[in-house]
Amino acid sequence: MTKRVLIVKNITHEGPGLLDILLREHAIESHCVDLSLGEDFPDPVNYNALVVLGGPQSANDNNPSMQLQLCLIEQALHEEIPYLGICLGMQTLVKAGGGKVMKCPVKEIGFSDPEGNAYCVKLTETGNNDPLFSGLGRNFPVFQLHGETVGLAASDMELLATGKHCPIQAVKVGKHAYGLQCHFEMTPAMFSDWCDIDADLKNMDSNVLIKQFENIQEEYISTGLKLLQNFLMISGLV
């Protein structure tokens, strides 16, 4: 039976990035839909794994598209379909699983916080022992692009990684559904596009942003590829 991954984009320019490289490398079939273009969110039960990417929407939006997305993610959780959510995709995961989505105390944009310190996430003890982070260290430099955060439900949710301003940076819901608030999937080409498109990034100095990415690019890409490879292994796809 052909193994397939469903990739859901919430906005056109936020694509799978490094994940796409691995899917091609392992000859894994994928089906990508773009909800911002009005494309349908397929039934996740027909796929071996579900990946939901970022976007400017809120998991609290009360429109048909978001309500359907939450419903289908809840269905994926019930069916124990391996799930990876990035940024908005983490927030929709937590919301669908019974948690809350709320305004972040500090809007996190770019590679460094308002004090000029590099954004970094640190694994909890649970995260350090989770297969998603197998073969990686305890701390990672990351890219951030979000104004909302989550509150975890009392049961069935585990905190895997923390950050200074936004404490919840990686979560696990159930057996193998994961959410990442920060971005591990960016390629240099994606980042260049985001700097030209995203309103928050356009208000920043693009030369500084590009230099900051160049300074961590080797570690960032290595970490992202390993983490995404781990997710494919958890999903039974490699």
C-alpha cells in the first residue's frame, strides 16, 4: 500500500520546506492543499500522517474553514494518525485537543527577542526522552513568527520544549501528535520569500534578518532535517 502524507497549508507561502526535501529523498507520496486558496481539507483517515503548517489565522476564528480544520484535526487525534503542527498548526492541535489559544505575552518575530537575545528553545526532561528529538541536543536556536500561544489541557498533553517569553514551544498530544510553536522547517529560499511577503517581517531590517539566518543556518537546517526525519520514523514512513 502506498504511504502518503497530507500537508495542509494555511497560507500559500508557508510551505513544507525542509520536509519536502525528505519526502523526495525517501520517495514518500504527499498531497498538499492550500486552504487560503479555498481548497478542501481532505479526510485525514486516508493518510499515514498529517502535517498542518502556519498562517496568519487564529485557531479561535469562528469561520467555517477554521471550524472544519479543528474538527478534522480532532478526528485525526481520535484515529491516532501521526500529526505534526507548526506554529498555527500547533495551536489548532491544542485547540482541537481541548486546550486554549490566547494572545502571547510577547509577540515573537524573527531570530531575536526585544532585548536582542537569540530565540532559543530548551527541551524538558520529557522532550529530551521523546523520539521526536532523538539524536538532538537540549537547546536550539529557532525562528519565531507568532502573536498567539496556547494553554495545555490537564490531560493527554505533554510539554516538550520551553522558551523564555513564550513558555510553550513544543507539545505532544496523545500517542504521536506533535506541535511546534517555533519554525524548524524553513529553507533559505522560503525565508527570503517570507521577508518579502509577511507584514511583520517587512517592518524589520531584511539585511539584519538575513545575516542572523546565515549565522545559524548550518545548525538550523541540520536540526530541522533531523527532527522532521524523526517524525517520519514515528509515522512509520521511513
